[in-house]
Amino acid sequence: MVSVTALRDDQGTIIGYLLIGTDNTARKRAEEALLKAGALQAAIFNSANFSSIATDEEGVIQLFNVGAERMLGYTAAEVLNKITPAPFPDPRELIARAQALSLELGTGMLRASRHWCSRPRAALRTSMN
């Protein structure tokens, strides 16, 4: 990248030019590496067999991965930028759902969160809309 600036005397007459050249190769390589790392992180995050949901400080869902889609039966598009439904306090229901998913996925017991559990879509619909 080259930047050119006119040099002027006290009367405003151009008396020369200042040229500054900058090699942006290293910056461009760093930007490309960050893009690749972000894509890799997203691929890992969305292929993992766990549910991850993140909200902002107001309770609006900002992140809803593929595991959350499988566990709760919603797509990310349906829940992103919407208020989190009220927490479901019955841990027995959450544990039962985690056990069912573990059998379905052929894995050990999935760790259950106290904030989310699976309910039929119709039961959650009023909270999500």
C-alpha cells in the first residue's frame, strides 16, 4: 500500500511529495488465519454431541448449536434473538431426557443442565414466540 502526501511551503506551493509504502502481507496472512480458525471453531462446535445455548444479559438467545437443536427440537433460526423461555425446574425430567439422548446417541450419560430440559414443542412454543 502506498500513501502520497503533497508537501507545501508557507504560501501553499507544492515543493515535493512524501511517499510512504507499507507491506500488508503479514496483516493479510493474519486475517486469513483468523478466518480459518473461526471456521474450524464453528465446525467443531456444531458437530459436537453436546447442547450449548448462550444468551445476552437480557436473556435473549445469541447462540444455539446443533446439539441444542437435537435436544430441544428447535432450529437455531427459530430461537435466535428471542427471549429464553422460563427455566424448567424439574431435574427428573431433564435427567430422563439426558438418559434417552444418551441411549439414542450410544454414548454415556449426557450431563444435564438445570436451565434447560426438553418439553414437547407445543409446550415451549408460547415461551419461544
